[in-house]
Amino acid sequence: MGLFNFLTQEIAIDLGTANTLIIHNDKVVVDEPSIVAIDRRTEKVMAVGKKAMQMHGKTHENIKTIRPLRDGVIADFQAAEHMIREMIKMVNQGKSSLFQPSLKMVICIPSGITEVEKRAVRDSAEHAGGKEVYLIQEPMAAAIGIGIDVEEPMGNMIIDIGGGTSEIAVIALGGIVCDRSIRTAGDDLTADIEDYIRRQHNVLVGERTAEKIKIEVGSALTELENPPPDLAVHGRDLMTGKPKEVKVTYQEIAQALDKSIIKIETAVMNALEMTPPELSADIYRTGLYLAGGGALLRGLDLRISRKTGLPVHIAEDPLRAVARGTGIALKNIEKFPFLMR
């Protein structure tokens, strides 16, 4: 095998609704938004990732931007395939090679997806050049990425809030004992902000602006110790049709997000209710672990802690915890029997 190592390229992919990360040789080599820009006339891919995101919401009739994943699963098979293929090319940018190496991939998937949705992920990866494709469930990848020994007979609860799904799982002995996967996550929080600005301020803002508001002044609590400053938001006045600026505060955004955060809290409580008593005792000692982009929402850890009465730990670099775990799984394929072929 050693002689032909150069013929096989090993990559780990965190195929997310909002962002796709690719790890190669223990490094994050691609970190791009999961979006594709396509020319309507020729059906050719014009841009992928950051370049396509710059076009999002600003296109004319000959260009369309597509987000191939919705709620953590592939919604547009062809666009997903194009996106994976183009992002794999980014891994090898600047490297001249006479032949295409065969790809060995580990891709992470939400824990609540169906067999049909799994098949779609596997097919997209194979069409994009994957010869050996393994799948790993997101909460398991997040746990490995955080640094938890998943093989131990010790219960740990992971809350992974991504762009399309929130995954809550109790992990012990290298498997998921019980889990809740809900399709309320980062995208819903962004939609809540769009809706709130429209209703409250009579201003229409786009998805990118709402995402910026979430990052700059997003909060799960109406009272924070270190509150962010008010943010000036620009959009279209629904009464006059003219461009307009409004100021938004973190308290307003906390109110706007409340409904979706309650759904996440409820899912966490449901997962705790389903947990076997011996594992509940472990979780009481270890607390809960937050990963995914949603973990960066100000005050979310404190809010979940108040609801559950348990300590909540935010993963180091929560945005990349799942990708890191997928990369570790790729290096230890023989060690982890829970990887799915």
C-alpha cells in the first residue's frame, strides 16, 4: 500500500447547510459558504463558495445562486455535486499532477436523516470522484472534535447547532444512545431576524444582511454582561420604496430569536428525558457540550444552563469542531466501527 499512497488522496468533508469545510493532511484547506452560482443559459457553474456568496441576492436574470443543502440534507443533487467537485479542486490548487488521485472520503451527516438522504450524500460524493466514501453522524464528529473519548463507557451530551439542523445526542461506548434532530437552526434564526425587521421597522432586508445582524448583535438573552453596540442596518423601506437605515439593538434581536431558541431548549429537554438513568448521572457530572455556529450566539450557553440546571461548555472553535472530528475519524477509520460505508 505504501508504494501507491500517492495515488490515493484522503479528505474529510463537513458538508454543512451554511458552510463546507474540507480537511486534508490535518489542516482545514477549504472553508467556504455552501453556495453555487450558475449561468442559466449554459447551466455552467460560474462560481462556488465565497465568490458565489458575493453574488447572492444581487444577481440578474441570467445568473442564479443555489444553496444545494437545506435543513442539513441535499436539496439540489446536481448543484451539490458541482459544489463538492469544485471544492475538491480547491484542495489541489497550485499542485500539478499528471493524473487524478482516487479519493477516500469521510463525510459527516445529520443524525436524523433518512436512508434516501444518506444515499444522496453518498452518490454526490461518488460522482465528484470519491472511490471510498464513509459517513459519520454529526454529533459523533462534534464529540471527537471537542476531544471527548467516545469509546469510553461514559455518557456525554453534545448539542450541535448548525445552519440547517440542531443535533442533540447522548454518546457512550462509541455510539449514539439517544438523539433528537430538529430542523430549527442557524437558517431559522436568520429568517426570524428578516421577519422581525420587516414587521417592526417596515424595512425589507436580505438574507446576507440578516446573517450580519445575527453575527454582530445576535443574542439569546435580553440582558448581557458585555452587550454589543447597536447596529445600523440598511434595507428598503416598505412604505416609500426608498433605501433606509434603522438602528437595531441586541435586546430586539433576542426577542426576535426567542421562538426558535425555545424549540432548541425543548429538544434538549426531550433528549434528557430519553436518557437512561446511568448516563443521566454521567451528564450531571460532565455537563453539556455546545458546538456548531449556533454555539457562538451570545448568551445561549447561559440560557440552556438555566433551563437544564447543568453546566454548559462551549467547544474551542465551535465552527470547526465537526470538521476536526471528521478529520480525526478519517485517520482512524479502522478504530471507529461506527463509520458507515
